[in-house]
Amino acid sequence: MIQYVSTKGTAPPVSFDQAVLEGFAPDGGLYVPKRIPKIPVSTLKNWKGLDYPALAFEILSLFIHDTVIPRDDLKRLIDKSFEPFEHPELMPLVPLVSDENSGHTIYSMELFHGPTQSFKDIAMGFLMNTVDYLLERRNSRLSIILATTGDTGPAAAFAAKGKSCIDCWPLYPEGMISREQERQMTTLAAPNIHPVSVRNCPDGGDDLDLVVAKMFATPGQKEALNLSSVNSINWCRVMAQSVHYVYGYLKVCDTVGDPVHFCVPSGAFGNMFAGFLAREMGAPISCFICANNTNQTLHQVFSTGVFKKEDLCPTLSSAIDIVVPYNFWRFLYFIGGEDGKKLAGWMTDFETQGEVRFDRQMHARIRQGYTSCSVSDKLTLETIRHFWNHQGYLLDPHGAVAVAAALETAREGGIDSGAGQPLVCLTTAHPAKFPDVIKKALNAENGLPRAACHDTIEQARRLDESFQRCDISELERFLIRDIENHL
Ligand SMILES: Cc1ncc(COP(=O)(O)O)c(C=O)c1O
């Protein structure tokens, strides 16, 4: 049975259910599997025709022992999680362009056909269903707090709505997410969902993450308040996201074993870490392009070997306005030889000195199989406009960051172009979540094209909103009081 250990190395190993219900490990580290299961090419070949839920079942079975969740129950949890998806293929792959210079065919893998129109729905439905299932069996409840840059909150709120064992507090930085994203949390009218708009967060979601991490680190508080979190610190999220890489790979490869590249719009590195996991398991992914906007902590560490926190600069792709990509610690744990002590030292340097400078050898290991790119708002707008005008295909700002980074990297010869290998860009949100950006890109002040609208987002405009407000300086006290009231 796979056990889960902390990246900081000092917490005792736990089983899957404990790792999921706890969120953070008790030593402040993140849970990772003690060994990453391997998928032989022959097995991948057998999986080539599977639909998404069937593939998810095969992959997740490798991480979840059937004494923890019996196979029939696991299958039911997975199937239930994808019921609210609106596209028959769940995650269609659309060929976008054949780049003449590099020979790559660039695909958009549309990950936004879930109930709240972002890729967060893919793992969040499964996570909430699993958490509720495990809690019911234990006859217990959880208070879930989570910080959002705009998409995790709606996905979590939708997935937790009406669950009998869960109360959920999505926290968002006031004025730093789109109104459409905000309404997805505030119009649910569910007694177990308690959205909080938080004022004065100059570093956006990162400021909220700090408060959440502090609450978990305060001795006794987690137990007293039944706390857990479902940000991508939660192992179940990144594990479930690894499936879409294997699925995308199997869809676009001619022959299983051929290399494919992926380009990922990145903030907290959760989705990129899921890709790392897929590759470690055996998906023949040749190169990952890590696409940042101008908040480029990740681009900087891949290109220079310096992992450094800069000030946050608000951009049009606001969901990836993140300056502390906390899942990068998980990646460093594996790249650095699964040495918890070494990782804890780097984390302390990052906290106390604001940066970690990796030596040449470690930098070379970090870069192996990765490249990166930072995309400006100007290029994001141009990319949205170009694909709409020339192909009638509308990208959201995050998908546009990925496509722009892919084209730029391919043009500069940053990835191996042998025999025109497919390059899959993960398009992570529906454009209807960002109407102001789309208006700006298309110069469409007088109205948006149908492709920029979505029925559920339109309907939410007509519903009453309900949320609480609080200043960041008061947030911890406010949450403790509110959670105690609901316990
Ligand atoms: C639309 C969108 N794209 C990309 C990302 C980045 O994902 P991650 O934070 O896992 O890097 C996010 C999440 O923050 C998002 O909401």
C-alpha cells in the first residue's frame, strides 16, 4: 500500500485517507507518495482508447489502496464527479495551428467544461466527493478553508454545496478577481458555503495563503476547528490532475512511446507538478513549457536557478498572479533526492532571506525536461485577438498565456522539434469568466461574441449575492469565530 510522507520529512507516514483529510502534514510540509507508481508502455498502449473516467479509475487506483476506498466505491466517486461536465468528451483537444517554422502541431486541450468553467473542476469534484465519503464513514465533519485567485473558490464552493459533512470558507482578495468568478461563489445560496471577501491584500491570493498556513501551524487549532484545506497543497488535487496529462498524451500521440510536449499556464505550480507526476509515472512527455505572466517567479527559477519572491503585479491573467508557487516545493523535494532536511533548509532560506540560489548542478536538474516563458499583458491581448480574427477561436487570458508561450518557445527553438511532435497547450478557463479582458482584446465595447458568453455565468448575474467582508489584518480572528459558530 502506498504511504504518504511529508516533504519536510519529520511527520509520520500516513495512508491516503489521512493525507487527504489533513491537507498539510503536521510538520508544515506537503504530503507526497513514498514511491511514485510506474506505468509500463504496454499498459499505456492498452489504455489508449479509454474515456476520461475509465482512465482516471486506472490511474487513481494506483495511488488509493482498495482497503481505503473499495474499487466499486472509487468508480462511483469518479463517475459522479464528472456528471456535471457539459462536453461529451469532457476534455476535448482542438488542433489550433501547425507552426511552419518548428513543425509542431499546437493543440488547445480545453479543461474548462466543468460546472464552474475552469480546470479546477476536474480535481475538485473528485476531492470533495472523496472527502465527504471518508467523513461519512468516520461520522465526522470538516471545516474547509481555502484561498483563491479566482477559480479554486468557485470550483470548491460548487463541489461542496449541500455536502452533509463539509462547511467551506472560500477566501478571495477583494477587487482582484473578476465579478463573474466572485458571483460563482456568492450566489450559491447554500447554508454550508461561506464566501469571504478580504480587503487589503497587496499580494492577492498569496496574502490569504499565509493566513491559512498560519492557522494550520498554530498548535491545537487544526484539531479544535476540524480544519482542512483543498488548495493544491492537498495531495488529492495534484494526483487527480495528473490524469489529464496522460489522457491528452494518449489522444494526440500517433504511437504510444512517441514524445509529446505540454505548455501549462502556471501560478502555484499545482498543475505543473501534476504533469511532473504523470511523466514520472511513465507518460512519455518530452518537454514542459512553464508559462508565466509577468509574475515570473517560476520563469526566473527555471532560467536562472534563483527562486525568489518578487512583489505581485496585477495582470489580465489574474488567476496566475502568484509569487509563491508552493507546489514547487513538492517538485524540489523529488528533484533534490527526496531529502526532507534539505527541503526544509531551502524553505527556511526562502522565508528568512526571500530567495534560494541553487548551485549549477541542482539548477541543471531543475531544468531537465523543462523550459519557461514570461508573457506580457500586451502579448496576451494580441494572442486572443489573433486567434479570434484568424480562426474564430476564442482563448481566455490564461489559455492565451499558454499559447503565446508555446509559440514563442517553438519559434526560438526552445524545444526539440524532431518530426513535428505535438505540443499541447492547457487552456484552463472559459473566456466568459473574463469579459472585460475579452472586450479589451477584441475592441468589442458594444458587445461580446457568443463564444465569450456562458449560460450559467449569465444566470448568476440575476441572482442575489451573499458573502461576508473582512480586512486581512482581522482574517484569522474572524475565521476562528465564524468556524466556531458553525461547529
Ligand atoms: C485559469 C487558471 N489557469 C491556471 C492556473 C494555474 O494553476 P496552478 O496554480 O496549479 O499553477 C489557475 C490557478 O490558479 C487558474 O485558475
